[in-house]
Amino acid sequence: MKASKTPGAELPLLKKTSRRAQILGNWELYLFMLPAVLYFLIFHYAPMYGIQIAFKNFVPSLGVTGSPWVGFDHFERFFNSYYFWDLIWNTFSISFYELAIGFPLPIILALAFNEVSNGKFKKTVQTVTYAPHFISVVVMAGMIITFLSPSNGMIVMLIEALGFNAPQFLTDPAWFKTMYVLSGVWQSTGWGTIIYLAALSGVDPQQHEAAIVDGASRFKRVLHINLPSILPTITIMLILNMGNILTVGYEKILLLQNSLNLESSDVISTYVYRAGLVDAQYSFSTAVGLFNSVINVILLVTVNWIARRTSENSLW
């Protein structure tokens, strides 16, 4: 007699077969996705192997595996250092300052662009606002130093021509964060409008037609139709920005940093650069960088959880 098959035993096999057939049927899409997957595997996941040196006393001659374990010694050294709270304060203050000023401006600019009916004027203004995005960090830092030079800077001379005393933008610690944030806003605001303009293009014109019939003004239509339509995009972008809140770009800060403004310009990323590459403290700098990444992940998960609880929009 033949043994009777257990009901449902063929289901896993059928699922595997259907999944394999689905992959083979859409192999072009998987092939198209392969470069992106390889990029993240090679440049983002593979280097995570080196995170273990944050818990070791890394000696290059011994290698990663041969270096002795020291546990959380490097983290304790960083937490107990006199500069810990200064680095945390500078990093958070610059990041939140940039978020408070730089995040809403692309939204406002995109809403304004969307209301412009003159196509030629709209394209011209968009091109002018997009252009600074393509300026390299080194050139941008050179422009800032040239314009704000105490001796012959264009902006400094203009302020003095108006009868005011120009502040020391490049050396005064009180002005560094404002200078950094405003120059970043000028460079990135226009480019940041692209994603919001794409979201606004999906707004149903019939909603505006109905609102016009009901007597709604242009401002009310922007407030009650356009803004709610891009709210999911705004939420997602806010979550992503919060996930990078401690990842202050060290390149521009490093180029604008000097001994006089170090009090407000020294952030975690610049400290990791000095400790790791300049002072060759590889294990210590890795520990500091890992701490930075963990805080970013915690902020990302927390903000995503709040967004999911308060609205229907979240990353997961």
C-alpha cells in the first residue's frame, strides 16, 4: 500500500516553486536592482566587520583579529573626557539649527513655485536656486572665506559701507553656526524643492476647481489642498533628516574651522577625523563614530515610532 501524504505537506514546495517562477519571470528587474544591492553590500555592510576594533586595542601589525579586546574602555574614555559635552552640544545645536531653518524652506519654496504660472520666469528662478547645489564643498568654503574676509570681503565691506561694524564672521565662535547653517541653506534649498514639486504634481486639479467654485482664495487652496497632499512626503523627509541629525558634514566645518572658532565648530565628526586619521587612534575614533551611529539609529526609530502613532505615515 502507498503511504498517504499528509494534507498540506505540498504547500511549502508549491510556495518555493511559485517564488522561483516569480523571480525567473522578473529577472530583468532583479538584474536592474543588482548594482544597488552590491553597492550597499560592498561599501556599507562589508565595512561593518571593522566595527569590532571599537572594542579592541587595535594594532595594525596584529590585524583586526589579533588585536586584544578591551571591552568598553574607549567608550568610557570618551564619556569621561572634558570635551564630551562640548562635542555633543555643538553637534546637536548645529544639526537642530540647520533642521529648523533648512527643513521648512524647501517646502515653502516648492509651494511658491507651484503657484507661479509664468513658465519662463519659473524655469529661470528654479535654475538659479538649483545652481548652488552643484558647487563643491571646497569651492563653497573658499567662497565663504572670500566673501567674509575681514580685510576685503564683499559682505564685510558692504556692511561697513552701510555704517555698521562688521562682526568677525570667520573667527567669532558666536557667528560660526549661523554662517555654516545659512550657507548650507543657500546651497541646498533649491535642490530640496524637487521632491516636493514632484509630490505636488500628483495633486488632483479637480480639487482646486471645486475649491475655486466654493470661493476659496489661493492661500486657502495652498493651505488646505496642496499642503495636506505633500504631508506624507514631509513626514518621511523629516524622519530621514532626524536619522542623520548627528551626521554633520565634517568637510565644510573642517575647511572653515580655525583655532579661534574651535569652541563652537568642533563636532563629533571632526573629532573622529582628528583622532582617527591625524592622531592614528583607530580604536578610539571607531568607538566615537559607533556611538554617533547608535544615537542616529535611536533617533530614527523614535521619530518613526512617533510618526506611526500620530499619523499613517512612517518608514515602516
